[in-house]
Amino acid sequence: MKIIKKINNNVAIGLDGHGREAIVFGKGIGFEKMPYELKDLSKIDRTYYDIDERYLGMLNEIDEKIFSLVARMCDIANHRMKENLNPNLVFILADHISFAVTRYQKGMNVTLPYSYELEYEYPEITKIAKWFIKNINEKLKVHLDKGEVTSVTMHFINAMEGSSKQTYTKTTDKTSRIIHNVTKIIEDYFKIILDKRSFNYFRFKNHLKYFVQRKERNEEFKDSNLDLYESMKENYPETYACVSKIEDYLFEEFKEKCTHEELLYLMIHVNRLYTKEDCNRKGITPEK
């Protein structure tokens, strides 16, 4: 295999014997001067094909221990499920788990709603998601709450390439409209143009998609984090002001006010998007 581009010391982009591009994982695989011919294929731990290039920058943000754990569990889950799963799933889940673990470690716990309706519709996938979160909690010494089971279930459903997810994605048009309008609110408020091709925006769009899907299912976030919500308001007044405009818009869409927990969720993700986009424009490395 020819290794053509370094991502980090242990991850690189390579070309296999058929000229197909792959993300290649292996200790020290990105250390050599590029390009070079990797003759000892035993050094390769994993290869991923057909991966969206937006995920490549993410690999330098996520702890290798988390990525490796998520990758092994995705292999097992993929074997258990009868559907073909999008190859990008492991990167999406690794990013989601990494951020959830970081929030937990910083005491920024957002109580995500658990969907019994989703469990009823997708009992086998929910069972896999429960196993997934149980392993994350045990291996990483954290305590992600039950709502994360629903989040992982949603990720699996959205990664399914078969027809069995059609019912779940029936509100795609409304979700797309809301994402477009919320994006415009953020851009107008901060007077920026978000890079719609960037991973930061793609990540934000996914979180907003799941937020809308929960609202559609009337699964409200529990209003149990008032202190953290007030702290975010005080420490990030610009983010709060922007989210207040988003709240007004969402009231028009759903005819109900957001809970403090929902606003906290939006503040965390809007602040994360704006901070990373702002750092990218200034050419500096954002704080994780």
C-alpha cells in the first residue's frame, strides 16, 4: 500500500493495490516522509473506505483510546445488525462520545431525553445502543445517562442504508428547513459566513437534526440543569443572545417554548460551532 498523506503519526491516507483511497490506522504509520510504500501490511490496524474528508480533521481532536473503543464496538454492532451501515458511522459516533465524555468530565451534563417510542419501534437497535453506552461507561469510567442510549440509537438509524429507516426520516424536509433558518440566524447575529463544507458545521447540523427530531416526537429535555444554564448565560452572553433569537424562531415552528435544558443544549453547540469557526478564521487551534 502506498501512504500518500499524513493525518497524524498513527493515521494516514493510503492507496491500496487497486488505487482506492483509504484512511489507514497503525502505530507510526504517518511518521515516515510522504509519500512512501508500506511493504509490511501487518502494521495496519484498520482501514476505512468511502469516508467523508470532513472527518479527517476530527481525528486530531479525539483521544485515540476513545476512537479505538468506538471502532471495536461499531464492528460488533455492524455484525449484529442486518442493515448495511454507512462507513462514516464510526467517525460520527466517536465524535459524539468524545464530546459527551468531555461534557461529563467538565460537569456540563445535559440530560437528554430517553425515547420509549424509539425503543418500541427499534427494539434491537436500542438493545445494541444500551450495550454501547454500558461499555463506554465501564471502559472510560464515566456515567453517561440513559438519554445517550437514544442518541446512539438515532445515530445507528441514520447510518442505516436499507429501507427500514424510511419512517424515521419522514420529517426530512422540515428538519432541513429548520437547520437552514437556524444557520441563517447564527450567521446574521455573529456577522459570519459558516463554511457549510466544514466538519464543524456538519457536526453542528447533526446535533441540530437530532434536536429537531426529539421536538417532533414531543420528547422534551428534562429541566434539571438551571444552575449550569444560568452559568452559561453569564459566561457567554453573546451565545445566549443568539440562542434567544433561535428560541423565538423555534417557538414559531413548534408553538411551544424551549425548556432551560433545551436552551442549554443549543448554547453548548452554538458556542462550540462559533468558537471553532472563529478559531479557524484566525488560524489558531481551539481549546478542546
